Amino acid sequence: MSDRVRVGSGEKMHLAISTCPNDTFAFAALLEGRVDTGGFEFDIDLLDIDQLNHGLIDGQFDVAKTSFHAALSLTEDVVVLPVGSALGFGVGPLLLASKAGEVPRGVSAGENPQLTLCPGEHTTAKLLFDLFYPNTTDVEHVVFSDIMPRLSAGTADFGVCIHEGRFTYEQSGLHCVADLGQLWESATGCPLPLGGLVMRVQHGAEVMRRVSDVISRSLAVSRADPQTALPAMRRYAQAMEDSVLMQHVDLYVNDWTVDLGTVGRDSLRKLTELAGQSRKSEERPPVLRVL
């Protein structure tokens, strides 16, 4: 699903966020014109995470929610805003199987290769799969909402499931092979940095701070009265029950969403380090800058 909303008046700013409940929760007040827009006119696109990653890489947005894995390829062009991140313990993607007891086995002579569905080549979910299950299966990238239906239909062996699917996969008769977030936590001791808001460096620090303040105000409104965010969340949530929407918010919206802080910055450094190791490059890994 994609949509565009225009709010405010003044300096134009192209903002893109995901349709996931944690983003629509954080941006509900802004989407509905219930906060001061700080002198900006926001054109807000709501897109799938893979569309966000590719759009950002193609230079389409001034500010965008993106996978931190994608942001690693844009370290010269963007700065991470301190507000709006999805980061925490117990928030990682799940590696699901269509059949009980199946695990990625690698390629063996005489055996058909297994297939894993991932939600996009630049997603942090794909990076985690590469870190913990390197070179084990073929990979196909699909829209995240197609992964569980494809597994249920038996057209793939495994899928890296993100967002609300971690709450509903058992209802679809699927099986958890591994919690990739738990593997990350065991390996690093850090909360998992899934994605965050980035802004193009051309705008300068003052404009970045003003935009951050607008987003912080919107998030504060929803945190003060979560029920006010439900209409916006329902609009983009593919008919999820309110209880599942709020489970999603409880999991992905926390104090690190309000401000990354020292712990969040440390987690981004660890992600940078491990991503560099996974590429087996002798070059120094890129550094994600935080406003």
C-alpha cells in the first residue's frame, strides 16, 4: 500500500515513512494535522520498507524511515535523526519455515536448493540472515506481506518475517526456526537497531533539528494518549485487530524511539562493524552519523 498526505505550509519537505503500526503511531498527529509543523509543508509518502530503502537510495526523499542496513550505503549523504528509530530487545525478525523441523542446510550435491524469502536486499532483516545463515539457501526478495502467504502455500522453504507477523505466524501454521534478534543479542549484548529516520545532509543541522522537533511532538502526542493514534494506524494496517496493533507499538516504540541516546549509538556502531565483517572487505566500514 502507498499513499501521500500533505500537511502544513511553508518550507517544502518530502518525508517518507512505512505503513507499519509503529510509524503510523509515531506520525499520527502529524498525518492528521494535530501538531505544529514548524514552518514546513510536509508531503508524506507511506510505503513498504523496501520501497523506502530504494527510494532513499535513488534520492527521492528529504527525510525517510529506512533500514539501518540501507543507511550504511549512504553514510556520506544522510544523517540519522535521534527520534523515530525502531530499536530494542526482543524486536528482531523471525526465520520461519513452512514445515516443522526444517532448517537451512546449505547446498549439498544431488539435493534441490532451498529457498528463503526476504523483505528486501537492503533490509536489516536480510543483513541478519546473511550474518547468521550465510550461503545456506537461495534468496528471493518479496514484499514483506507476501512472505507468510507464500510459506503457507508451500512455494518457499523459509521466510524472514518482520513486523506484525511475529504475533500471527502460528495462526498461519508456520514454524519458527530462529529469532534472528535473539541471535543478535547473544552475539552483541546490544539492542537490535532495525531502522530509523535519516535526513539528507544538504539541509544542514538547524533544519534537521527543526524537523526532529516536529516528529518528537507528534510522537509525544501519541504516547500521551495512544487511543488518538488508532484511526491512522487502522487506515494502513491491513485489517489488523486493535490488540495486535498495540502489541506492535508496545514492542517497537520505546524510549530509544524518543531518543537513540548512548545505547542506540553504540548499537549502530556494532551493526556497522558486523556488516563490514559480513562483506569480508578490507576497507574501513562506513560510520552512521547521528544528529
